[in-house]
Amino acid sequence: MSQNNIFSWYKNKRVLITGHTGFKGSWMCALLKQAGAEVTGYALEAPTSPSLFDLCHTAEGMHSIRGDIRDLDRLLEVYRDVQPEIVIHMAAQPIVRESYKNPVYTYEVNVMGTVNLLECVRQTDSVRSVVNVTTDKVYKNREWEWGYRENEELNGYDPYSNSKSCSELVTDSYKNAFFSAADTAKTGTGHKAVSTVRAGNVIGGGDFAVDRIIPDCIRAAEKGENIIVRNPYSVRPYQHVLEPIAVYLMLAASQYEDGSLAGSYNVGPEEADCYTTGRLVDLFCKTWQEETGRAIAWKSQYDGGPHEANFLKLDCSKLKKTFHWKPVWNLEQTMRRIVEWSGCYLRGGDVKTCMEAQTQAYIRDWNHTMQDTAPGAAGRFE
């Protein structure tokens, strides 16, 4: 891969994305389509109504397939038809509280879904690069104040977090058993570089999920009500959704060319952007009033829900050292983008154009941020 041009590298590459109808998947498709990739998505219908996927007509300009990640035979058909070169696995049941209500479904999707995906990779010679998107919650949470590193114990507490820990272990097993250098030499197939990426809490315009703080803020603002905050003192590594997506693309391209780069990576914000939930909502209220002229407030109201971690940070030293990467947008910049997109949506504006403008702004800022890094750095999106 030319380190100077990540976007052009993706032109005409066959990329398969699972979970493409979700919030992160929609932003991922937008970036890849701009890059000129041949994008195929495999997912159930969009998980929310309204959805970013439908509002921005994401299915246009790509091959959008409806299917269940638990259906191995159907997924194998798609692999055989598409012959993907790069696979980015984002299909998941992603909500902690939902995992308490439906633990069996959560494990089926997040664990067996990963098994099915990797089994298809094993049987498809065209695949060269795989990124399995997991979560910062894979680690055994010890409520300590420093960031978790990639070599920390994997043992998520709740069914969602634990199922993602299992997904990490499944990936490691498949790498050891089927995708090692010795195995590829024995079978005569090309190398299959497989990585997992553990992202912090992603936020951005177009998230309509339940039990997430930014969608709750937008819904309250739309209704003119106070924002309800369950735990204002919990600390999370909040980051704009484009931050980890750009890293997934950077990693997938880099390990395609150099399999030694495959591994497990954390991606999260700088220390200064690990906010408490209360502080994050304060920032939303401030930005909302500045941009719309309308004041909004919040109140703390615990609803007796299940256990949630109070303190969670990520140590991203490995990603920074390997790729000379650093975050692009801080939380204040991120919040302005969220309010901009949400205001456009609530006014009935052209949210697709707004989304495209934000992806272009991110690309420009990425290039500016990375231009002074060392040789062999993350490269430019052009």
C-alpha cells in the first residue's frame, strides 16, 4: 500500500462488510464508496427506525444483501459470489442492556456469527485481509484509572461484553489453527491477515439506537424535555464514529500488504477526551444552545437497570507506535458535527449531503493531522 494514499488503494478493491445497515456500517459504506471500492454489505434490515442507512440512501452505489450472520450457508453463498479481498466484520448485537434481555441471541450473533464469518474466510481463497470489530468492553473491568492494553485479560462482565470477549478468542483460535504462515504455505493459498480492533464508545450524527447517551440527548432536544442521564459519573472513551472506521480501513489495507501488522489493537481518544457521561452531556447542551439558540438541561435519574462499568479507558500506544497514528477530532469538534447533523435531520434537511460533507471534512483533517508524522505513518486519504 502506498502510505501516501489510502483512499486510492481501495479503488476497485472488493470489500465485504457485515452489519452494513447499522450506524457504524453506514458511515463505513459512505467512506468506501467515496474511495471507489466495490462494496458488498451483508446484514439484516436496519436495526432502528428511522435509520442512518435509509435516510442517506446508503444502498445506492453498492451491493446490499439482506442476510443473517447466523446463517452459514447463506453467508458462504455470498462469499462465493462476491469473492471479497477485504472483510470487515461489524455485524453484532451491540447493546449492553439488550444483552440482559436476550442473552442467547446476543451470544448466537456475536460468537457464532464470528465463527461463521471466519469459516467463510477459511473457505474463500480470495480473502487477504480481515478486521473483526469488537469493543473496549472485552477486557475484565477492574475499575482502574489507567487504560487497558491489548494484553490485558479478556473477560467481559455482561452478556454483550463477554460475547465480544469470546469473539476475540474465536478469532485468535482461527488465526492459530488456519491462518498461520505454516498453514498458508501448506495449503498453497495466499496469506490471510486477520486482526481485531477494540474501539471505544462511538458517537456521531445519525445514531438512533436505544440506551445510548447521544441518541437520548437528541430525542430529548427534539421533544423539548430534560435529558435523563442514568450514571453521570461513569467514564468512557468517547470518539467520533469516523475515528475507528478510518483505523479499520488503514489496518485492513496495511496488513493486506504486510501480514506482520495483523494483531489486536485498541482505538480510542486521547486521555483528555475520556469524559464522564455528565460532562459529555454538558458539552452537548452547551453546543446545542450555541448552534440552535435553544437551551436544554439534563437530570440524573438512575432507573434501576443492570450493572454497567463505571470507569473504562483504553491505552492506544500500540496503534500509535505501529502506525504513527493519532486521533483527529477531539470531543468539542465531534459534538459540533453531531449537533450539525442532528439539526439538519430535525429541520428535514438533506442529511445525505451533510454526511458526505462531514466525511470530506474528516478526510481533510486526517491528512492535516498525519502529514507531520514519521515515515511509514498512517498515510493520506486521497
